[in-house]
Amino acid sequence: MPRQEAAARAKNFKEVALGYTPAMAAEEAGRCIQCPKRPCVAGCPVNIDIPEFIKAVRDGKMAEAVTVLKKTNALPGICGRVCPQESQCEAQCTLLKQKAPVAIGRLERYVADWERENKAAMPPGAPLPPPTGKKVAVIGSGPSGLTVAAELAKKGHGVSIFEALHVGGGVLMYGIPEFRLPKEIVQNEINFVKSLGAELVLDAVIGKCDTIDELLAGGYDAVFLGTGAGLPMFLNIPGENANGIYSANEWLTRTNLMKAYLFPNYDTPLKVGKKVAVIGGGNVAMDAARCALRLGAAEVYIVYRRSEAELPARKEEVENAMEEGIIFKFLTNPTKFLDDGKGWVTGMECIQMELGEPDASGRRRPIAKAGSEFVMNIDTAVVALGTTPNPLIAATTIGLKTTGHGTVVADETTGKTVKDKVWAGGDIVTGAATVISAMGAGKRAAADIDKYLMGKQ
Amino acid sequence: MTKDEKGERIPLTIADSDAQAGTVTIVFMEVGKTTRELGLLQTGDSIMSLTGPLGLPTHIENYGTVVCVAGGFAVAPVMPIARAMKQAGNKVISILGARNKELIFWEEELRSVSDKLIVTTDDGTYGRKGLVTEPLKEILESGEKIGLVVAIGPSIMMKFCAKTTQPFGVKTIVSLNPVMVDGTGMCGCCRVVVGGQTKFACVDGPDFDAHQVDWDLLATRQRTYLEEEKQAMENWQCQCGKHS
């Protein structure tokens, strides 16, 4: 996949991946042997008809490729960019053992981009069924909510998506940076969902403006909770509230949602120092670090308490980060933040770690090495340890069952919660995970909601 | 609220509302670019985004006697609190203070929901000359039993009200105003320390026990973007100059 060259791209917010040319797409699509077993389909959390859309690309039938893709996946422009295909469809590819798996993700992206640029060439979509008269409230316009809305709208149900922020998309808008997922693409996908008949209500903080019970009493036949995991985790070490220390959520929200990289043309600022330390090793940490570079930091560090092998981030994003010049400090754990006496962070005391026996997550447990303390001089820190669900919904909804982590309890197959007429899916159930797994949960919940609404349960 | 696509999200307090008319009333001080831009809007204009009510509502109870202290424009958030306290059966003593006569407003509105109103100006151009903490101290020294003090205004004013009431052991509630972005608890920008614990002012507050607040931390965190605020203001004034 052609990419912007590392040194140049570390200074701009334009998309890193440049996309296939038609010739590259046809060639890659031609590699697929259309094997009868099709293990790739089962590897996809939303079970896209992968061999079918690839065949259409190979044969130059682009409109057909789009139709196949959109049959099962309402947000292909997003999946093609942020799915960890290497551990999903591509990991199952028959060609994996031979040469290399078919680049399914790249091809999906190619098809989605073609559709966006060739709208006039697309035949009109299948007509929507007559309205069922049923109304569903979807809480949250992130990947799971958008998927539920699209699936239910396609069945003729009335759908209202309630979004707390002033812009739709959830993590797709505020979390994932422009250079990985252009916001124009996100908006395009949202417009598609709206074109199916779903209504998007912005500035609607459910739990404050209305409660779930008020929505149900007000005429909604079912509710889907897709509010994600938006509560940031902090280290809870001394000095963590000094100026210049951000949660990754704040860092990314200012940058991506509020476009702080365009300050002062856009009003929301972000203070980026010269030496930025991002604490964490997941995709969010990579995103935060790569934003820091683009925002003008001279040195950017990823500080992670385990080793490279344990990094939870996508290998591709780690590679991109390393190429762009981000310095990885493994087996390092912060213990304290130091400030300049005027409230600004100037350093981070760290201790070196070594790996012991595996812990509950299956990864080797990091243990501090006594006497190995040292200080990193930094002027900005971003804490990217992970997120848990915002407690607002659980706190304002009677009868919902939650776990100690703040996640909502829901059936794995159907998304049904213990509360009557309420389903849930995505990060609010699983804790912070991926866009595609949220979409898969959305599809399963939508199918169950549809069965319930049509009296088929 | 956010004025337009390029604007910043800012938290403002709802001063009043009319469910029948479908309106909310918000009063704000023009301190920077965004608030000045809002100040230029005319009746019939619109803004891009408004959401609420966010945060936890002020706890209203019959405390006996409540002293409400409003610093400057904060008479706007104090007014509905004073009114609710009065409706709950409290005797309400209100203190309204501003730097000078020009900055005093809603005096009669506050008087109408209070049993007693004391007005102060720093420079003596109206009412009693002095800071709000002076009449506050006098009330506490008078021996009258005060159940609660509510103080809202600039951080420094709230801090000194807290210092004033602390020796008397009177419960004091303040409304903290750190920098905020989303206002729904997702970013932690509004972190304050109360009783040694980190809290998010946007979801755990904005009301907090004044005697437990780390005022110094609030002050330094509020200064995070002083440079950028100045730059934005200068750019904007320059732009306005070109267009006028």
C-alpha cells in the first residue's frame, strides 16, 4: 500500500495511506483464488461476502462490488481503514501459508473510496420496505449505533440516533485521527445511514436531557445503548494534575473533533510542548503520539511498561509510528510527575520493569526493578491507558445490570440487557475494543431488536 | 455551547428557564473571543450547538438561613439558587458584589427572592464600598445561625469566601469553573482536587465543598491557555478591524 513518506507525513494531518490505483486493485483482486472454503468470511466480525466483492473488483464491476460490500457492511469506508484485518479476515486467508494473504482490507478501502468518488455511477439502492410503524432509540452515533441504525432503517423501522456531542461519529470523529480516518469519510458514512431514513439528533445527552425510561415512555419501542467507553483512566500517581498532562481522550478530542491542529483558524487550542511522553501501548497511544509529532513536538516517546512483543496496538500503526520517528521506551513505568513550581510538568519519574509470569490478561506481568528509578525530562504527557464506560447511562437507568468495570451486562449473541426493551453493544459492553467488533455487536443486536419488534421472538 | 463550526465548546450556567415558552436564559461575561462573538449576536441569530443541563443540580434543602454570595456576573447562577432556597423555606440573605456600579445587574431580581440584600462595589460607586467577604464576615460574627453559604463568582472570590467561613465552621458550597471541553465526563480537562481526590467538575460538580477545594491547583489549571486566549483575541480584533 503506497504511503506518504515518513518524514513528510509526520508533519501533516493528511491521510498516511494513499490507496490503490485501479491497476493495483485489479492485480491484488486477481490474487484471490476464490477458494470454495472461504474462511475469510467467518473471520470477518460482520461476515462480509469477501470473495464476491473481490471477484467484482477483479472483473472491473465496481458498482457491483459496492453493492456486495454494503449489503452486510454499512460503513465500508471506515472498516477498510481501521479494521485489524491482519488478525481477522486476512488471518484466515487460504493464501496465508503460501505467499501472503490477499490484501482484503486494502481492497475494501478501494471499493469504498470508489463509491464515494463515483456516486453518479451507482445504481439507485434497493427501495426501502414500507414503514413498520415501530420506533427505536439508538443512544450514541459511534460505530455500533450507526450500524444498528442502518440495519433497522433498512428493515423499515423508525430510528432516532441520539448523540451527546455536536457532531456524529463517536470515536470515529473524536478519537481516530484525520491521518488514519479522514473525517470527510466518516461524514459520508453518516450521511449514508441518514439516507436510509435514520434521524440523527445531536447535542442530546441521554441521561441528562432525557433518561432511557423517559424515551420508552415517550413512544420508543426499543432502545439500543451504544455509548461506548468514553471515561478516561488515569495513572493516579502524584503530580498527575499538573498543566501539560492530558488524558488521551482530551488530547485527541481537541485535535480531531475540535481541530486544534488548525488553531487559531479553529478556536480550540492544545498546548504541545517540545518533549511529549505518551503513556500506554494501544492504538490510542499510537494515535496520540503521532498527533503529537504532527502538532510540532520535537521528541515524542511511547512509554510502555511491558516489551514490544506485548504491545496491543496494530503492528501497522506501531510500524508507522516508529518510521515517523517516535521513540519507544519499553519496560518503563511512570511513578510520579515533577513540576516547575508554577504548576507545569517538567519531568516524569520512571522505574524500569521486567516481565514475570502471565497475569489475568494472559500477558506477562510487569514487575518493577528495585533501584532502577530515573527521570525523563518532558513538558507534555498524554495518559493513554485505556477507557471505561461513562457512568451516566448506568447511573440514570433503573434496572440495568453493570459489572465492576462499569460495563453493561448484555447477552453475547443478542445484545439483550436484563432491562425490558433495552439492548446494548460495543465498548459499553466489552470495554474499549475495536470499531469492527462494535459493528458486529450492532448487527447482532439489530437482528434481535427486529425480531422483537415484529413479534417473532 | 459552541457558536459555530470553528468555535470552541464552552460551559455557561443556566440562569433561568421557561418550560412553557421553551427558553433558557444564560448570562455571560465578555472575557475573550468566544464570549465577545456571542455578545455581537442579535435576536433571531442562531448558534450551532447547545446542550444541557450538565453537571449535578445544586442541592436544595431547608437549612434554616442561607447566605448567597454573588460575585459580579455570577448573580445569574446565584439567582435561581436563592429563589429555590427561599421556596424551600430558608431565610435567604444575599450579598451581591461587583468591581463598580456598571457591573451590578439583576439587583432587583435578587432582592425579590431574598429576605435581605447587601450590595457592594470595590470602588464604592454603588452600595457599600468593599469586598463581598466583609458583609459575609459580619453576618457570621453577628451570631446569627447560618445553615449554608453558597458563593459563586471568580475563583479568587470563591476562595476568599471559603477562607472567611472556615473559622466559623459553616458549610460552604462553591461552583467551580475550570476549563472544560466536552462537559460530559469524557476528557478530564476539568479535573479539580477536592478533599485530596481528583474529581471532574463537569460530572461530579460543579458544586463542591469550598473548604475541601485545592484552590491553587484550580487557579494554575485555569491559566493553561492564557497565551492562546490572548492570541485568539488579538487575531479576532485584527479581523474585526478589517471588516468594520
